[in-house]
Amino acid sequence: MISLFGCACFTSPAYGYDPLDPNGNITIRWDVLQENDDSSKDIRISIVNYQLFRQIDVPGWRLSWKWPGKEVIWNMMGAEATEQGNCSAFKGKVLPHCCQQGPVIIDLLPGAPYNKQAANCCRGGVLTSMIQDPTKYMSAFQMHTGTASSNGSKPGMPTDFTLGVPGYTCGDPFEVPPTKFSEDQGRRTTQAFATWNVTCSYSQFRASPAPSCCVSLSAFYNETIVKCPQCSCACQGQSGTQCVNAGESPPLLQLMQQHHNETPKPVVQCTNHMCPIAVHWHIKLSYTHYWRVKLTVTNLNYAKNYTDWNLVVLHPNLKSVQQVFSFNYKPLNVYTNINDSGVFYGVQYYNDMLLQSGDNGNVQTEILLHKDEDFTFSGGWGFPRKISFNGQDCVMPSPDNYPRLPNAASSFQPQSSPSIILFYFLLLTILSSIF
């Protein structure tokens, strides 16, 4: 039992590995563009989100590291340090941009002055996933670095990188072949003096010990609605939890205390599950060759809008999706011979923002699927195996509680009656003994 538990821990997405995105990570690329005569360096830093469906949402990344010596940042383009620090070692009218040994760097906001911008900057630290928007999954900025040391030493390679986003852990820098850059519409190629990479991996358990999403189920052939499991994310009255009854407004002071540089703490609606996000899967209709599902995502968090949200669903019939209404959909072909998972996300400028709890705090779609050879409604087959919201696994109801087919289930799935089979077997036995 102990060995089985250990294996489960290391293969679970909560411990940094997701089988639906086995190679996903965020890579920090440190390119030394130029080494100058005064021992200073020009450096370009890129933060690339190689995750298929997990993103960095508001308030964005807050990159930090530790310098090995007395390095300083003279100026920056495309980002800024949150604090200048003590620059008293320098005299003159122009002081360094940052003199801290452990600077914290943040992205510039959209609309930053043009003379402060760099390519792929100025989105407030927000990174989309690779599937949702291939043009916005990377941030970059440039900086001119030097040193306060008088011995003429050059700035060294820092260590102890952090992204400042819950759930991510970064490894040590390692040198890789220099990055190559394309110029003049691809007719000329230049390269960096040297390049280091830092790989940052995600762990749901590190992000939050408790889940933040749950799933409820229903079907047209059963009046039962299977609710989210009790206390999926927390329990009412539990220490450290806070909730607001439906129809009431949360105290304004609670919302005002959310600092703009911190991840907002959820102020959720009081429910049996206490989750900020609830997903409902409803088997709506059955046609001759197709079946239809209604999928609803409800935001029960009074303190947060979810920008560029996404939903990952695992179900064997997703290989035969015919049409998705009002959502975007892309299959996750992680394993070439298996196509049973996909990403649903909002349509830009229509429902790509899931608003905070209230009348408009939900998004919904309908999915039309073809009935393949293995199709059946029996045994809960029509319900998803797994759902995650923004990369966070949702708590699923127990399969024992799934809505069951009525007794006259043959109208949905023809099945052979055991009594008929036994009758024919006895008849054949009798006939063989006679003849």
C-alpha cells in the first residue's frame, strides 16, 4: 500500500506532472547580447510558457533572482524593478535603475510609453497558453547591467530564480547553445554571446493545498442532479474560510484589501462545496447518430474575473466532436494514437472573460458529438473522466452517484437479455439430444 501511494503521488498532476501536458513548463531564457568595454552587459530575458493549457493570469509574473556579487541594473526596457534599492555607492546625476541584490522585476502595463517598450512586453505579466494564443505566450525585456565593484569584474550569472506565481518552482540556470535571431525578413541571422535557460515546473499542490473547482452532473434520462461533492474545496464554518450568501454583496472592505500585486483571495458564495468555480456537465439530447451535451462554467468568486480562462475535458468520445457552440475548441493530441481530451476556451471579445459571481458570472456552450461504435449511456459512460479549469483539477462526484439509466434503458442502448440467451441455450441442448 505504501509503495502504491508513493507511485500515485509522483504520477499525480498535483506533484508537478500532468499526463495531458507531460512536457509543459515555463522557461526563462537569459541571452547575453553584448559585452561592453566598460565591463557592462546588455541582456535580453524571455519568459516562455511552453504549457499547452496552463497560463499566468492577473496579476502576472514577478520575476526575481539573486546576483552573485555587487551587480546593478543601469536601465531597463519592457519591464521595471519594483524597488530601486540603495544606490549610495554611485555618485552623479544618473543612478542605476536598481541596486538590489535580489531585484523583483514586473512587466510594464499595456499602453506604456513607446521609448520604454521592448518586443513582446507590456501585457502586465499575463501569459496565455500555447493553444489559446500562440502570439502571447512569451514575455521579454532588455536590461543594461554593470557592477559596483572597482576591480573591473563583469556581471555574473544570477541564481535562485523565482516566477512569483503560486505553484511554480524554478531550477538552476544551465548553459545552452546561443540563441539565434532573425533579421531583415529572415535574410540575416545573428546570435547571442551566450545563453542560459532556467526551467520552472508547476505543482497544483504547491499552488493551493485545497482544490478550487468542482463538477456537477445531470442527464435528460434521469431527474437526479448530482451536485458537487460536499466540502470539495472547503467547508462552511471551517477556520480560514469566508463566504457570502447568494443575493448578498460581500463587505466592500474585504474587496478593497486585495492588493494589486497579490493574487486575490477568493470571497466565494456560500455553497455545499465552497469552490470558486463550478462546472456542470448535462447530457441534453440523444439523436439517432449524435448526442448533445451542455457545459456550463459558473464563477462563484466575488473578488476575481478570470481572463482568457480555459477548460480541459477528458472523455473518450471527444475524438468525434462535430460542433462546439459559443466556445473555441482544440483537441489535445498529446499521444498520437489517443484523442480523448481537448481544451475549451472563450471567444475573444465575447466570452473570453469569466466575470465575478453574479447574474453574468457564467459561460456556457453546447457540444454535438457523433455516436461511435463504443458509444453507450450505461455505466456513466456519457460523463467526463476528468475536468480542469485553468490547469487546476476539479473535484469529480463519485461514479456510484452518477445519474443512472431508467429500467427501460434498451431504448438508449440495445442489450441482450440473459433470460433469452439462457432459453436459446436450453432449446439447442434439447434439440441436439433429440436429433
